[in-house]
Amino acid sequence: MSHPIGLAALTVLELAPPDMVSCAADAGFDCVGLRLIPATAEEIQHPMIGDTPLVRETGRRLEQTGMRVLDIEIFRLRPDTVVADYDPPLATGARLGATQALVAGNDPVESRLAEHFAAFCELAERYGIGANLEPMPWTDCQNFAKGVRIVKAAAHANGGVLIDPIHFDRGGSTAAEIPAVPRTLFRYAQLCDAPAERPTDVKGLLHQARAERLMPGDGGLDLRGILRALPADLPLSLEIPMETLAKSVPAVKRTRQMLDKTRALLASL
């Protein structure tokens, strides 16, 4: 297995983007993910779109450390989304060297969601960025099968479906579904672990997914099955928020442990 391994923004959301870059470099990652657009209104709002001081500092850290940006997030497609409005963050991502964008489907009308995703693919393609639709059980793209269906309907070469093991499992999907999907639909994947027992309500799903995941190998998800079914050189982004642990363990030490566990898991396949 020769997966490049990246550090996702949600894993170290207590850090500002320039410090995420430094953390990824210090912990030994190959690449980093940056959250240019907050996932929720409650998140801290970093001025990361356009020629801002924080964007310039992030670029400086990237150049200083040699770290590269894997993905930028999070681009939500809602019924009233004007896809062209996402041009500035995509331009900023391209400026920082990002090659992938993470997309969430928040539209109950599947045909319209596919149309918006196709338009997003076209926009992202201008910047050399791939568009990756991430199925999440509390969104309108609830599971892997639906995500694949939407990406296929959009029919763009830079469109892909993003597997995050916790959402993949909680959406009822299994590794047996992966081999039937064209390899070209996988541009990168996320990695984490979680207890085998699934939360019974949306509140529990959200809390576990956004705040309390487990490091690879410490839970009950079928990580080996998923990894064996995915391309052997696919970039992996470690998205492992652990808010309780973060109160006592600094980001670099925490993420280095995650990276070590990931490498051990990959070596065991």
C-alpha cells in the first residue's frame, strides 16, 4: 500500500489554518486539508477566502514546510445554491495548491442535486480541482449507493464519491459495494474509526461524527475491508475529531499517534 496520508481540518479544528499546515508537517503527514468554509454557523469563522492576511500566511507556511494541500471544504449544495458563488473559495484553494474539494449534498430533489453537482464539477475543473461528493446519513445524500448514483448522473471526469468510514458504515453501506464502482470515481478517501454500535438518533450520529471518533484500529468499523477494496495508491485524509482527548493532548502529539496507527493498519493489510 502506498497511500499518501493527509491531515483533515476537522481533526485539528482548534488550530487556525496556518497552524494546521505546521501541525501536519511536524507530525509527518504528506499533505493537509483546509476548511475554507465553516461546516456550521457555530464554528469559528476564519477569513480564508481571497487575498487575506490569513491566506497569505497559510501560503507562506506551505512554502516554508513543503507541505501540500490535498483538499478544501466544505461546499454545500442546497436547493437555492448558486454554484457560481463558490468561485472565490475555489480560486483560493487553487492558489494554495488544492487538488480536491469536498462537497455535501443538502438537497432532497436528487435530479437537482445532480445538476448542481455537475455545475460545481464544471466550475472546479477550471481550477484543476476534483469535486468529491461525501455521503453522510443526516444529509440528503445519505449513503454510498446514492452518492455513486448522483456522481454518475453528473457525468464529469473530475467528479468523485468520497468514502468516510464512519458515514459509510452509519449509512448502512458495506465494503462489498465498492468493487462494482469505477476506479475513476475515487479521488481520495477519509479514514477514522468508531465503535461498531451505531448511534440510534441523529443527535448521536452528529456528536460522534463531529466530535468523538476513534483512531484507526481502535474501533469496530470494517477499515480493512474498505481499504482492501479501494485503489492501493488512493490518498487518505485522517478525519478524526477527538474533542475530549484534545483537551489534554496537543495537536501534534495527537495527530502523530493517529498517523502511526494508520501506518500500522496499512502494514497489516
